[in-house]
Amino acid sequence: MKNELIERLSDKSAVIGVVGLGYVGLPLLLRYNEVGYKVVGFDIDQEKVDSLNKGESYIEHISHEATKKASENGFEATTDFRRASELDALILCVPTPLNKYREPDLSFVISTVESLSPYFRKGQILSLESTTYPGTTDEELRPRIEDRQFEIGVDFFLVYSPEREDPGNAEFTTQKIPKVCGGYSSSCQEVGVALYNQIIDRIVPVSSTRAAEMTKLLENIHRAVNIGLVNEMKIVSDKMGVDIHEVIQAAATKPFGFVAYHPGPGLGGHCIPIDPFYLTWKAREYGLHTRFIELAGEVNSSMPRYVISKITAALNEHKKSVNGSHILVLGISYKKNVDDMRESPSVHIMSELKKLGAEVEYSDPHVPVFPKMREYSFDLRSVDLNPEALSSYDCVLIATDHDKFNYHEILENSKIVVDSRGRYLEKDAKVIKA
């Protein structure tokens, strides 16, 4: 069965299923379609499914032309998980958030596998791409497959291959980002490599699913810890009257041994704010306390409060309180030049300011209408920026520094600008660094 499946994957006669059609699943699906595979996309969101079947994209950096072309090439989306039996490969790209106790929430992964498993058949491969802790593939997916009387590595194949999408990054597309892949067994690994090597330039095999799971966590915890460091350096530098952004620019001129990380209002995106908690939770099972990682998490989690304290202080200087002040938040996606709002610190700041009695609005060229979110609800539309609008606010916060903003116009027409992204390096009485 292994050789037959590898042959079908290699000659592109295999049918590929991608489950979860968001910022990870949709680009992956389009790439398989682009190189000639028949692809079926699965999602529980009927609106997404309907949009894709009409050739329409709901993600800003993925064009309607790309989804329309995929639709014309035979791609179809569905909410019907019974169609899993038609597939040779299933790739899971579903969310793995944290629960209210900041513990891993694998409910989307588990419910997806349980919905699909009645339709598994011999000769298929299942790949999990969602970020998770080491052991998930082996401890959560494997038993549910074996319950169907399959022998993994013989008549059913299982791998973990972490997603590495960077939404909006035109340089590193799905094809160009090296793909780590770890199989449950050596035969699973062979099939896993065959699954991906037709669509991605470089496959990086590792010895196990656990090694692949840990690789993903290391990548993002490395970033989270270093951002925590510069966020703490920002606070110290501010107290000493030093601009941390100037310092980082200068330090980055060292040609070896230094990598520039930049402070901000908090971590955002699906991976970096969440991954450290997945590892610290799993480490406790082994009697280990990841103090270094947890400390960085505390620093990063405190950044929205730090920004709010700067807004409060700036308003106080103008004899105003936060309560009743009219505040404009610039940029509500988690990073610049995209519409991705997952775990955005901007939204957390908006929510906390609202609790303090502020009248909060936002402007974001990438998010024209505030979307439905699990934790936050705002009935708002993006404010069009112009001199008259800017001058009407008591305070303007640069939360996400999109390139489409006119920073000269913002500074010229705002009463107070709280800059959490280091856009203004020159000193100005209106600008408060945060």
C-alpha cells in the first residue's frame, strides 16, 4: 500500500483533502491545485465554502483571481466530511488555541479527526499541520486511527508537518518555505515526503512526529523569548530616557552575533503568543518548569497594560482622563500590511480602554469592518483618515504600523500620538513612545 500511495502522490493522480480553509489551509490548497492535483477543501464555515466555490477569496492577500483559477481547475470546497473516503491524503489545518486557563485546547483537532475517522479507509495518509505540543500526533491522533482497526505504517500513514505560513509575505510563499516532516514510522515518513515534495522546494525530514512538533515550538518560542527581551529593554530604556528603537538600529549594524527583534504592544498571530503555553503545559507533565519561557510570556502579556499606562499618562498631561476620552486606534490586525486579526494586541487594548470608559474607534485599511471574534465584539467600521478626523480625537494610538498610513499627516493633525511601534524616531512634543 505504501508504494502504491507514493506512486499516486508522485504522479499527481492522488486526491488531496485540506481541512480548515483559513490563513494556512487555503494557501496550501491553492498550491496543490496549482501543480495539478485534484483537491477538496473542507470547512465547517458554510460562508467560506460558498465563497470558494464561487471563486471568491475572503483573505486579503489571496486574490480572487487565484481562487477563481482554482475553481476552474476543478477544486471544490465542502462541509461534508463523508467525502473523506474519496481522498488519498488528508491534511489538517485547524485552530489550536488556548482555553480561558491558558491551557492547550485541542478540541478542534480532536473533533475534526472524530468527524473524519468513520470515513477513513486503507491506503490513506493523515498529516497534522496545526501547532501543538510534542506527543499530540502519537497520543491523540494515533489511537483514534487504530480504533478503526488500521495498522499505522502498513495500511494507513500518519505524519506531523508543522505549518510555517507567514501571511502577506510575498518573498516566502508556501512553495519556498522549507517543510519539516516527521512520520510515526519510517514508512509513514516516506509517504509524508512524497505528499509534500511535489509542491514545496525543500523537505526537511526529522526522526519522529515529536521532533517535528518540538521544531515548531522552538521556532516560535525563540521569537517570543527574544521579543520579550526587547520589550523589557524598552521599558528600562524608557525610564532612562533612551529610545530603544534607536538602540536596536545601532546594534543591528554588528555583522555577527546579533539579530534585531522589535518591541511592540504585545504578541499577535496564531502561533507566537500561544506556542510557549503549549510547551510549558506539556513540560509540567514531566515535572519541569520552563521558567525562562514563562517569564518572557509574562513580559509580553503585560505589554497592552504598558501601552494603556502610556495613554493614561499622556492624557493626564493634557488634563484629561481616559474615561470619556475619544481615542483612535490605528491598525487592528496583529502585524502590518495584512488583515489577520488572530490574537491581535490592538483589539485587547481597545477592549481594556472601553472598560475604562473611553470612546474607542479604529482605522485600518486592511480591515474595513470589525469582524466577528470569539472573545471581542465591536460594532465598528474603519474610520477614514483625514486632517479633520484626526484632530477630533483626544489621543491617537499607533498599534499596528501599516505602510498605507500617512504618518506625516497623522502627526501634523493629531493632539497626542502614542507610538507603540517606533514609527517616529525624531523627538516631538506630540509623540509619546510606548
